[in-house]
Amino acid sequence: MAAGGIPRQGIDFLRELSNNNNKAWFDAHRNVYESGLLEPAKRLVADLGEQVRVFAPNIHAEPSVARGSIARINRDIRFTKDKSPYKDHLDVFLWEGGGSSMSGCGFFVRITPELVRIGAGKHDFEPNVLEAYRRMVVEPETGQALEQALRYIEAAGYELGGKGYKQVPRGYDPNHPRARLLLHNALVAGTHTRHPPELSTPGFAGWCSAHFHKLLPLHTWLVDLLAWASD
């Protein structure tokens, strides 16, 4: 089993799970989940931590589930019509910040039976972070720094996401040169691709790390945002 990569056994498990999304099937194949997906994911996180800390030294890469870098495979079905108990994908998140992974910003990779989604950012702005974000967007120095980071990232082929509003929030100029950024309640950038050849090899951590390095300008700006919001 290749260290640092997700073996074919793990991908096949996800594909079969999408067609057999029930507890009985999962319990019968739990050993495949653990050996073919969970354990390789732990090694991947450890490898990523070593590589990403070269350019983001304060990143958290915890090779464990839930409060670590690996998301639970169980879905929260309390408030959704879809009662499928399991996710048909693997999520990994490396984060920066003093709190939990959910409160930080960082780098993420999602592996589905067909695709890899990879990116960086913060998927939800808490109220204090949202207000700090808006102030930093309109402030000349920090706002221009964000514009520059996003130009670089978009030129490299990554798509910007996290737009949550249709109108500029009250109290801010709708004609501001960065008004489009005031529509965000989260800020992420990423891309998706068919499975790369490196997926099941030790080179997959390097493949991910290369993407993360290109997304570093956004990550660095968001780290400054969280520091400002906590003051």
C-alpha cells in the first residue's frame, strides 16, 4: 500500500459505498474502509504536514478523524431530507489558527470516486470574522493585497468561491472598487480534476502540496484576517 497516496482499494470502496449507502453494507465492509481509505488518509496527512510546513510553518496536520484533519465519513442527517448515513468522498483539511479546524483557514482536498477537489480558504465567516473581513476589503492596503492575491490565484487557474450575498451589505458603498468582494461570507479558491496519476502513489502528497503552495497568497491573507478579527 503506497504511503502518501490513496490506493485503488479505497477509491473502489467509495464508489461501492455510493451505491450501497446503508449501515449494514458499511459494517460489513468496515475493514476495507479502515485499511483502504482511513489508514492511507492518515499517512497522507502526515506527509502533507511535513511538506506544507516548509511554506506554512504553523499549519495543523493532525492524522486523525473528527477534530483532526480527516473528516468523519458519517453524515449529519438531522436537518436534511437526504438520510444517507455516509459520505461518498474523503475530506482532508490542514488548518491554521489557535482554535478548532472549523474556526481556522487552511488547505483542503476532497477525493470522490471520480474527481479530486483541491483548494484553500475559509468556508464560513463567523460574525466577528465577517465584520473584520469587510473592513479589510475596503481598507486600501489590505484590500489591495487581497486583490493582488486573487489576481495571482485566478491567473493560475483557480476559481474563487464563497459568495453569499446578492447585495453589498448596509453601511458599505455599492460602488466601491472591491464591491464584489463585499458579497462574500466565506472565501475559498480551488479547482477540481479527474484523478491524477499520482493519486495512488507516494507522489500524491507532493501533487497536493504544489497546489497548496500556489494558493499560499490567499491563505496568508486569511491568516492576517483571523488575527485582526481576534484583536
